[in-house]
Amino acid sequence: MATMHLIKYEGLGNTFLVAIEDAIPTNGGDIARSVCDPSNGFNADGLIFGTPPLAEDIDIQMTLFNADGTLAEMSGNGIRCLAQETFSRFEEKTKLQILTDSGIRNVSLNNLRGEKAEITVEMGPIRGGPDLPHLDFLKHPSISIVRVATADIGNPHVVIEVESLDGVDVAGAGSHIESLWKPVGINVHFVKAENSNQLSMLTWERGAGVTLACGTGAAASSYVAHEWGLVDKDVDVVMAGGQARIVLSSEKVILTGSSSRIAEFEVSLDG
């Protein structure tokens, strides 16, 4: 009977199942839907496969399936979880190059103590995202929009400044707004700047729904908020699952955050 070893990780409230395998199963999306299911599976936001690199300068390759079985180009919290598992297997390493569907990401280990780690990821450049529909279509009764912009950091995001995060129906508003970008979808973030160095954020992620945090979203939202003049280049992004530090530069965005190893499972792939 075929089995797969899964390690469950948490990164700022996002939970991922990590599988270190020789190759990605052809039915990886189906496996993700099964093992991430909150009722019959292990209740995770996604399934990450770490596979051997195809190039000498790459340490490991990352493939992420969302909980609904769709592929995601990149996850700032997910890549730290994969990195922690990789660092734990190669104790002499403190730096990794991980190949994602959005390109190569340089990752550094700040500390690893038991089951917890702090890891920094060079997230790459941010560019303008997909075109915005007319703002009237973005309206939802639970939100009062100040302004909106999109950004792309290997995956698409729409950042919405609101007058207040109190009372925002993240599920209702998020799913409605994401639907405007069908069939590709988009990650939806509601933000409010608390001061020049702190940004509060609520998130609806495509393929996962309401999540407690989003690493790429924290980076994209910080970039957009800086462009709006709301925050400086060094920003703490406060999310329901925890806090991430974002540092913006002209060439790249740097994300630092925590991750934790939670549990391990053996699952049958037959039947």
C-alpha cells in the first residue's frame, strides 16, 4: 500500500502539510483536497511538495497546492515552512535557494529552536497587478473603501484600504471581490495603516478562503501602502495569525516571520 509522510507546519496562522518526495504525484491536486479537508483530513491551507532540484545551484523545489486542489505560484508563509523542514534535515545549512513557480527565492535561517524557527525570505520584486474593474463593482455592505490597487509578487493581489477593519465580512466581501477576476482569481486584502510602521490586514486567499495570514499578501500590501504614502519601507504587518516584518527596497521585498512544526502523519494513497 502506497503511503506518504506529511509534516504539518504553521506559519503565522497559515497551516501547511509538507511532503518531501522524489517527484510530485500526478494526482497532487486530489491529494491536497483530501489531506487538507477539515472534516476528513488534517485541516490545512495547502499541501507543499519539496522535490529534488533540477539545477545544481538550487537546494529544493517547491510546489504548492491550495486546499481546493489548485496550484499556487508562491506563498511567503508556506515557503518558510518548507524551508524549516529542509533546514532541520541539513543542520549545517543556514541559507537555501528554493525554486518556486514564481522563480528562485533566497531563504535565510535566523534561528531554529526545537520546533520553532524564524526565517527570512527574499520575495523578489513587486510589479503592478491585473487591471481593476470599475470600483462600483467592488462595493460590499460590510466595507467602506478608501482606495484600491493591485500588485503582483509572483501571484496576484488586490489591496483595499478601508476606513475600519471592524465588522469587515472577509468571507462575504472577499469571495465577492475575488469573483471579479474569474477564472484566474486574486488574493484579497483589507488594510488599515495604524501608523507609519504598522499595517493591519485581513485576508481572503484564492483557493483557501479566509486565512489567518498571508506572506505574499503582507509584502504586496506593504508595497501598495508605501506607494500610497501610508507607511515607511520597514513595516510590521499585523494579521490574525501573527505579525510579519516587511522591508522594502528598490530591487526586492524581504519577509521575516516565524514558523512552527506541529505534527507528523502517515497517510495511505490507495483508495
